[in-house]
Amino acid sequence: MNKNELSFVNHLGELRKRLILILLAFILFLFGSFIYVQEIYEWLIRDLDHDLAVLGPSEILWVYFMISGIIAIALTIPVAAYQTWVFVKPALTEKERKTTLAYIPGLFTLFITGLSFGYFVVYPLVLNFLLTLSKGQFETMFTAEKYFKFMINLTLPFGVLFEIPLIVMFLTSIGVINPMLLSKARKISYFLLTLVAIFITPPDLISDILVIVPLFILYEFSVTLSKVVYRNKNKKQSETIVPMKKTS
């Protein structure tokens, strides 16, 4: 086995180690969340005026694991980000190591912010709108499984999408993208975000608009942040070059 093959095997072994640690963290958080899942369940349905039906004895258990899974994903994000950083650390410069490490807390914060936005803003608006459509015409009944699937479909994507500004800042800081590229890609980005919004919302125009508008604002906010990072990066580079010219 030559040096390249040995190095490749070592990388695979290191990657396997990091993935196992991430998986163990997820399992630990999953079972830790499951201990308190009944209290969390009660809190999530505190404002619901309808009783939730259960169609089978295992359905409530499935709902509990679904809730615990979302909490476990949120808690695992910083662990996964740190393990990823440790894996790529040898290939980074000292400056890049500090830059990437500083983004890890933000990933968790923005994910929670996105979940909160989806749950406290988008979800009640969409739910109330749909209930208004059936008021006086149909008897509304919710099953626990469909109710929480509906809730998660409206909240979880925002947890992921709210990571966009931080990802854009990071990619701009290491030179992968720049604000000019984001501006040129605005039309295709709007199109893709519109598809995402249509996919995660019920099939009505109001729900789509309620999700599309925040996503467009999020994209424009990401472009603004990219401009700030790009400008600061160029400023630091120019300040570094000028003293070198004076010395020469």
C-alpha cells in the first residue's frame, strides 16, 4: 500500500470516527428528549381547541419519537458542526480554523430561530386560515400523527433555511462566493425558494405567500451580509498589501 492509499484509508477511518460520534450524540439527545417528551407534547398542544385523535396504540409513541427526534436534531447540530470542523481542520490555515470555529454557535442559534419563526409566526397563520375555510361547513377532527406532521412540515424547513445567512457569510469569507454572484443568481434563487415554499405549505395561495415573502427577505439579508463580509475582507487584504509595498 503506497502513501496515497494509506492516507486515503486514514481519512476514511477519521471520517468514520466523526460520524459515529455524531450518531452517538444524536441517540443520546433522542433518549434524553424522550424523557421529557410528554411535557413537551402538552406544551405544543396547549392552545389547540380540538382534541387529537389516535387511530392506533402505536401512533402516540410514533408522535413522541417524532417530537424527540426534532429536539435531538437541534441539539446535535453544534456537535455535528464541531466534528466536521475537527475532520477538515488539518487542511485549513490557522486563520480559516478560527473563522470556521466561530460559526458553530451561530448554526445552532439560527436553527432555533428558524424553528421559532415557523412555529410562532407561520404555523398559527396557516392553521387559522385553513380552519377558517372549514368553519361552519365541516366538523374538524385532527389525528395526532397528521397534526404534528403538519406542524413539523411548516416549522422544520425554516430551521434549515435560516442557516442560509451564516452559510453565505462563511462561503464569502473563504472566497467561494461573493455578493456579485449572489446578485446575478437572484432570479434562479427566487425560483428555487418559491418551489421550496410551495412544497412545504398547504396547496393554497395565502399559505404560499406567507412563506415565500420571508424567504425572499432572508435571501436579500444574506446578500447584504455577503457584501459586508466581502468589503471587510478586501479592506484587510489591501491593508496587508500596502505595508509590504512600503517596506520594499
